[in-house]
Amino acid sequence: MGTEPGSRNSSPFRLGVLISGSGTNLGSIIDKLHRGPQGIEVAVVISDRPQAYGLKRARKAGIPAVVISPQDFAGRGEHDLAIAAELERRGVELVVLAGYMRVVTPALLERFPKRVINLHPALLPAFPGGSGIEDSLAYGVRITGVTVHFVDEGTDTGPIILQEAVDIAYNDTVESLAARIHEVEHRLLPQAIELITAGRVSFDKDNPRRVLVE
Amino acid sequence: MGTEPGSRNSSPFRLGVLISGSGTNLGSIIDKLHRGPQGIEVAVVISDRPQAYGLKRARKAGIPAVVISPQDFAGRGEHDLAIAAELERRGVELVVLAGYMRVVTPALLERFPKRVINLHPALLPAFPGGSGIEDSLAYGVRITGVTVHFVDEGTDTGPIILQEAVDIAYNDTVESLAARIHEVEHRLLPQAIELITAGRVSFDKDNPRRVLVE
């Protein structure tokens, strides 16, 4: 990935986390990774919404928490440029979308090439978009899951890092399925971050869509 | 499903199996179900290709094997009507597409409503069409699988009966992945047939896309 893995003996690997809401996935990153033995530090949490509870989680953990609100900017590109500037100012090496409900534009992606990852509550490419859990139940699949992937300019189309399957039960509701999906998310996202920061994630030379994990 | 389950004490439940090639899935149906304790009989095997090896498998097992070739008919509808007539003549209650490489038209589906099932080498709705294994590898998913579903007028869009996940390894080739997928197919298709013939498969009243298995 072009960056040395962090360790206790060098400066920590710096994450930036983007959120829009309660920040339960941010919570799992803080609990499992922040200033732990893996040499990872959440350098900044950015929310597009001032009322996002995740901002409180960040501050409680002593992490700088910043609101960058889209209505303060002329367009999506300008908003993303401001986010990118804040991430750069904090020395962020990897950007994690953790329940961030906005589409990320090239303005941000070009500043962090192959350095933005996202979590999706379905086995992509099935059920992309904002309602993966609802859509998978309505379709009637027997198996769904969780995907962590690099973000590209499409909607949930980027190269896949990790996936884990979740069985759907006949009596599942959106709530019961979401609970099991979130459990997997809280494990899979920190795992993907740890693999990347440890330098164990690379791209297949013959097919850059295929991500290799050592 | 509106049909009484077969048993040794009543007349057997009659399957029709459509094939195009070697018929390894037909082989698993014959081995696991044909004239076994489940009260199921393969009443006829129909191939669209005269050279399909599956025809020999059928004849070896004493099952009538028939070639109905598309070039003998003016169009796809006429071809499917001839297949439907043969299936009806043999008293078939459930039609199984087992490596049948043609799209089934309403001409056949209307004669066997919710009575045609298909096997697909991916976790639908991901990777529909004729190259599910190749497409899933090229996309770079970490998890694929096998789907058994009822056939509707779309391509691999019908209600899903069973799915099973298959992990993709970093060093998988089309051949190595196909071998593991086929293993699952040979288990999942007979299992779905057995569930249907036992009357254990129904549709959710609120959402007919959701298939319930007791």
C-alpha cells in the first residue's frame, strides 16, 4: 500500500473517520484499534451533521471531532475539498467511511487514492445503495452479509477487501437482520483497517479489482 | 405446493430434468433421489443437444431420455411447447433445469406455473447469466455460492429456494472455484427437490418473492 505499517516504535498510523449518525462502527474502531497495540490512532472524526452522536463518542475518547456541513459549501465537490483539507491537516493516511451517508466525489478520492474504504451491509455487488438490508429481505435472498471495500467513483462498486456471509432466517425482520449484520460490521471493519495498516493488503497485478490479503 | 408429497405407499413424485451437457447435476439427482426412499422418480430427461452425455446417464439408470432439438422448430416458443408436451405426457410434476443452457419461455412456464426450478453458480442476484463463476472471480468478490430458485420470465430472477455460500480463495482459478461450486450444487439441488416434493416449500403471502421452507 506504499505506507509502512505503524508500530509502537514508530509514529502511529493515522485514520480519519467520516460519520453521519450514531457512530457505532466508529465505536468499534475506537474500542479495538485506537491507541492499541496495533499502532493505530484515530486522528480525526468528521461528520456532515452537527447532531451526529458519533461526535460525542470521539470527544469522549479524546479524538478531535469536526463538523463540516454541506450547506456551508456551493456544491459536493467544494464540500469534499474542505473535508480533504481537514484530513490532510491531521496527517490522515487512511479514510474510513463508517455510516457516512453521502456519496464521496473525486475531489476527495483524488487526494486519497486507494485510501478511502467503506462498509456496506450486503454482499456487494448485490444490493448496493442506501437500503441494503431492506432490499435483501424484500428480494428474498437466503444469504446476505457485510462488505468492506475501497471506494471508487461508483456507488458501492469499488474493489472488495473483506466479505462475511450472514444467513437470513425465515422470520427475520429488518431489525433482527440489522442486528446480526451490525455485529459482523463491528468485527469486519476494524479487521480490514488492521490489515491495511499492517501493509497486508495489495492489488492483483493482472486484475486491480481483485484485492489480495496476505 | 398443491401436490401431495410422494411416498413408497403412493405413486412416486415425477420429475422432468432438462439438460444440455454432461449432466453431473442430473447424476446427483439420480444417485440421491431416483427411486429412493423419498418416493421420487425421474420420469424423463430431455436434452436440447443430441450429444449431451447426460442422455447416457439417464438411459443407464433406466430413465427415458429424449432429444428435442431447437432447430426442428420455428422458434423458441414452439420448441418450449414441444418440451412441455413431452413433460405432460410423462406426468411430470416438477421441472428441473440442471445445466440446461437455454432461456425458458412463457410457453413452458405457463404450463408448469411455479413448477420449474433452476440451479445457478453464484449468490443471486449477484452474477446472473451464463458465466457466474467467471464473473464472480473477475469482480473480485470474497464470497460467492450456489442458488436454487424458481424460474420466472427473467434471467435468473425468480424466487430463491436455497442458497449456500462458498468462500473464494486468493489463488482460486475458474477451475478450482468451479470444482467447489459444483460440489455444493450436487448437494443443494437434490435437497431443494426433496423439500418441494415433501410439500415443505411455500410462498410468503405478503411477499411472493420470499420462499418459505418448513
